[in-house]
Amino acid sequence: MSKSKVLVLMSGSIAAYKACSLISKLVQNNYEVQIAASPSALQFVGAATLEGLTGRPLLSDNFQTGHMMSHIHAIRWADLVIAVPATAHLINRMAQGIGDDLLTTLFLAHDFKKPFLVAPAMNTSMYLHPTTQKSLATLKSWGLEILETASGVLACGEEGWGKLLDPDLIFAEIQNRKVLPSSPVEAHVKSVGAPRVLITSGGTQEPIDQVRVLSNKSTGSTGALLAETLWNFGMDVTFVTSAQGRRPQSQVRTLEFETFKDLQRHLKYELQNENYDFVIHAAAVSDFSIDKIEVAGESLEQGQKISSEADVTLKLRRNPKLITEIRKWSKNPRVKLIGFKMTANEDRTQCLKAVEKVFQKSNPDLVVHNDMSEMSWKTGKHLFHIYQNPQTAPVDCSSKEDFCLKLSRWIGTGELL
Ligand SMILES: Cc1cc2nc3c(=O)[nH]c(=O)nc-3n(C[C@H](O)[C@H](O)[C@H](O)COP(=O)(O)O)c2cc1C
């Protein structure tokens, strides 16, 4: 069982010695602790104590040889971050976006996807100073969790608020956050960096006239859940979706399309200009666009409203298959491609033939197949089959959630289980 990882940002307060007992308690309770201490903190407790407590090399200097990227790696490595003791100086600089030392650059590299606690410790006047209170409010508004301070006699002899909360109470706060050890996917993402994933989702709409469209039944819910799941694992996701399609709840970067042409334009631009590691092409793309409309034998101008009084003939033009273009457009020649194939109540042999055709024509790394007979729009129960090639049996997924987790694992670790 892997351990939960806590990054401690220690700044220069006399309460640093109390943070040592918190660190000791965390280690005794099976947490892995990494300390980043400011030079001032090291005036209060020695590097030997801090390294001795955690068994890990201390981080203190942004420009320490061999640790040049620690300001990114350490913050990604952690499952929870706590600034303890947090000085007025550190709190005010964090709220100002200053990044002139290791602790503040670690904060700037924080992506707000994990708990970040701040345990202030300072003289009452420093604590109640308008600047400090404003900074604490700013940090809170950004989602950091500001712990209370205790009241009592301070190191300076004055009495009041600003004392560091009792280390046992801070320990309980950390435990309450239920910091779970990273899954293999998160651990992989943390160690090698977040893969960039482009997801297309939802269905295209081809306008027939001002009010009518040619479209399909896609809701975009699978794509949205995938985006959400990958984002939660710490991946860098771009979500390209239809205007009416479902959206992930998280703040995933999202681009919108309506027609086949819009989607084609977005895909081409993104792939040619950005370095994506994975493309998940889950959008239901119309195989046809409207070529010509005839009402009672007469051609209708594009954009004109069709009267309901006469019979209408639509001539459809075949659209090219976008999936076959993805590798050609991709700036990253090693991009991994995941295609989707839906079949309509076909038997096993026909399904397999359809999957085989996608492999032959578009050379994807995976094909995700589902048949209409295995999907219930009413209950939302969908079965998915993930093929690595048409010769070997697929990995079956019993629900959308199961599918999203299996695909995330493959993206994160290369394992398809
Ligand atoms: C003996 C002593 C005790 C201090 N205690 C605190 C403290 O409890 N809280 C605080 O905000 N500053 C305290 N300071 C001031 C900070 O150490 C000072 O602002 C320092 O620049 C903080 O640097 P850092 O935030 O980068 O660690 C103390 C200074 C001294 C000399």
C-alpha cells in the first residue's frame, strides 16, 4: 500500500519547532513527508533535524544543483500541501503572486487540484494587520484552507491570537482531509508529467435551413465523463464539444463546434499547433453535409427557410473521415489515437468487421466499440469493448465509469486491464 504524501512548506517563525512535532507525528502515522524550508525557517530549526525527521533530503533553495525543477516536481508529487508555520511574510507574498524563492514558486506552481492548508503563526498585531487579513481572505477565495490560530501567550510575551494551532489539531485536520495515496495513474502522471489529451465529443449539426438540422443522437456524456476523469487524474485535457453536448464539471479547456466544418477546423488547428500526446476522437461526426435542397423541384438558396407546404428533396454530400486525418495533421508524430465505432444491432462477426475496418483505414492505437443493442438511453447503461487490435479479444467495460477508468489507466500507465 503506497503512502499518502505531504509537502510541508516551513517558513521562519519560532513555531517551527512545533511543526517538527507535527512532521514527526505524520511520519509515525505512515505519511511520506517532504519539507521545503525557507532560509529564515532554517534559522529556527536545523536541516539535520528536518532531514532526520523525514528521511528525505531537505529542499530550500530554488537554484540548488540537481533540484532545479523541485518547485514543480515537489508540488506535483504531493497529495496534500501545508504551509506550517506560515509567516506573515509568506502569506502576504503568496497572496501577491510573488515567486522569488522556493516556497512562493511552489505555491505558484500549485494547480488547485489537491488540498492546500495554511497554518499561520505570528504575533497578534501581525496576524490582525489589514495586509495579513486581506491576504488570508485572498488565499481562502482561491480555495486554500486557512486554519485557525490559537489564543494565548506568544513567544514575544504579548497575549492574543496568532499562536500556531496545536500540532495534534493540525494533524487531525490533515487526517480529516482523507488524503488518499495516489492511484497508479496519478503516480505516473506525477512522476513523468501530465500527458496532453485532446477529446472530441458530442454530435455535429448540419444546418438544413434556419431552424432545421441534420444531426445524431449523441449526448456527449461519454466524452464529458472521460474529460472529467482524466482531468481528475491530473492530465492536461482539451475538450472539443458540440454546442449542445454535455460538459465536464471541472474547468477543462473547452472549444465548441456546431458543424462538421467547425470541428474539422478546430481539430486541424489544435493538432497542427499543439503537441498532443493522445487524441480521443469520440465525437459523432455526421457522415454527410447538405449539398442541395429542392422544394417542389426547385433548388433552394442556402439559408432560406423551407416551407412545410411542399415535399422537399435533400441531396447529401459525403464528408471525409476526420479520424483518418488526425495523424497527418498532428505536430506530434507519436500521437496515440483512440477511435470509436458504433454499430447498429449487428452480430459479432459484423461488429468485428466494422472494428477491423477502422484499424485498417485510420491506424488508431485503440478502437472503442459499442453496439446499439448494448446501450440503453433510458437507463444510461452502456457496454464498451476496447480493442488493441482486431485479432485479440477486447477488454470489456460494464459501464461508462468502468470504461473511463480503464482508458485513463491505459493513458496513464500503458496498461489495458
Ligand atoms: C525570533 C524571531 C521570531 C519570529 N517569529 C515570527 C513568527 O512567528 N511569525 C512571523 O510571521 N514572523 C516571524 N518572524 C519574522 C520572520 O522570520 C521574517 O518576516 C522572515 O523574513 C520570514 O521569512 P520567510 O517567510 O521567508 O520564512 C520572527 C523573527 C524573529 C527574529
